[in-house]
Amino acid sequence: TNREHIISIQSHVLDGFCGNTIASFVLRRRGHDPKIFNTVQYYSKYKHVGVEMKHEEMQTILGALKEDLATTGGGNHGNGNHSNGNHGNGVYFLTGYIKTKECVDAVMSHIWELKNEHNEKRATQMDPQVEAPLAIEEEKTDGDAAEWHSGNSCAGDSSFGKLLSVDFLWICDPVMGDNGRIYVDKDVVLAYKKCIPFVDIMTPNQFELELLCDKKIKNENDVTTCVRFLLNRGVKLIVVTSVQYPFDKDHLYLYVGYLNGQAKLIVFKYKIFRFDFNVCGSGDLFAALLLSFLVRHRGNVPLIISKVLNIVHNVIKNSLSSGELNIIENQDIIASDGLCGSFIKAEPVCP
Ligand code: PXL
């Protein structure tokens, strides 16, 4: 039986919404059946008191996961009748808040081992459908796709150069901090730098991008320099989830970057009206939705980003008065196709 395996490795809080508290709801509400791995249990995202998992303990659980994925093809102990809309049999990791360097290291090495095993298994199976990795690329026939594509004079061939194998993906949200404040151990920065060659998709915010690349972002050119740096080191897709420039306080910018078939850097940006909302968790919402859309809809990354952004933007808009992300109240928007409300289109950036 085909079945997808989503493993979300993030924080858990008792009060409020961030990390796995968001991912578990979002993924389940969208019909997935994720495995939820909590790296810490804190009282709230503002009060980091509680329990942190030790890396040995993480190893134990990740070891059990590995065994399960190896022997049963993913621990499908049910009756094989999945009525929850799952597609495919891929293995997808979504990693977020991890407190210590040792724990990031443990997660990285397990995902890498699992990926190699997965690829070996796939190579020995003669099923061509399983063997051929699907490319995430534009659906050129799609009407919406044509819209963002028009006027793209600088990008040239903007189709995906590398195959993003959609039967094994690691989306790494390198959660380290925001607005100049770091909320994990300092040496986690180094641990994430070590992850770069093994990650498929990375979703840093501006501060995290600056930490990963040892470069302060002052203008768009700095963003594309950082994006190029990460892509050259092996990440296949970079989404910089929010950039704010001192000369434009009213907007946030999201950037998506990848290399095309000629190894040329392709970058798109999304200009977003900035709400005065300084609540953590929107990045976690973004990453969980991105995973869902990639797994379900595959192709056309710039269009998927538009849809995800649209949902995040609407959830924030509906949360402005409460000082917390109203995840439950906005569950129908979260479960939607992302075409609601104000659709923010991708604009090509000429790097
Ligand atoms: O939203 C990122 C995040 C995740 N997990 C925990 C956090 C935060 C941000 O503050 O505190 C525990």
C-alpha cells in the first residue's frame, strides 16, 4: 500500500502556538497523518521552562523510526485502507526548533542514513515509477503559472535544474531566532551550517539567513548572494520567509531561489504588506503548509509559495487583535487551496 510518511521534528508548548503545536494541527487538518517528534516541551514560546530531550534520547526514538521504515516500508500497521487522502509513499522530514547542537547533529545523521537506505532500496526495486524522481517544476500549461511567468525577462529558462526527489525530502527550517534575538544554543548555528549539504529545502528568515551565511542583509543583492551561497553548497531550494529593509518598513519580502538547468540562479520575490504583528509561529505555519502543498501538488514552486503565503497572510490578518496566531479559528483557511483573498504573485529578481 502506498503511504506517505511525514515526520515533524519540532518544539511543543503547553500554551500558545508554535512548532509542532502548529504543525500537528495543520498537517492533520489538511488530511495528513504525521509522526510528531517533540524536541522540547516548554511552557510557552515566551517562557522556555520545561523539558529538553537529550540527544541520546532522540537517537533512541530516531533509531526505532529507522527500523520501522526499513522493515515495514514505513510502519503501515493499519488495514491499508487510507481514507484520509494520502498520496504516494514518500518519506518527508520537517525539522524546526531543536535546542542543542548535539540534537541537530543526531537529526542530521539519522535523516542522511535514512535517505541513503531509501535510495538503495529504490535502486534495487525495478518499479520505474518509484525509481524515477519527480521533478518539481513549472506546470507551463497552468493558467495561474502563466501569469507569474509573463514578464519574466531576466530569468530566462526558469525551470528547475535539479531533480527534487519527491519521495524523500528534508525541509529544514533552521529555527534559531528572529529580529536579532537567538533562542537556541549559540553553537546550533554551526550545526545547521553542517546540515546545508544534506538539506533539500531550507526556509530561513532574514536573521537565520544572516547567521547561516555570516552576512548582514542590507539590500536585495545581499539576499541573492546568500541564496547563491546556500544553493552552491547543495540545498536545492531556498525560501527566505521574511526580509525587512530599513528603507521600506511597510513591507516584508519573501524570496525563493533555485538553480535552473544551466546552473543559473533563479530568484523570485513576493512583496507582502507588513502587519504590526510580532508573534512567533508564522514561520512554523509557513513550513508545515509548504510541506503539505509540495507533497500534494508537487510542481510549480513559485505558485505553491503564493498559495502558502496567501494562507499565512490571511491567518495573521485574522489574528491581529488576539496577540496569538488563531490557528484553530482559521482552520478552514488552513485546509484551503490557498486561492482565497489577496493573491501575492511572484516577481522575478535579476540576480
Ligand atoms: O516559532 C519558532 C519557535 C519554535 N519553538 C519555540 C519557540 C519559537 C519562537 O519563539 O519559542 C519553542
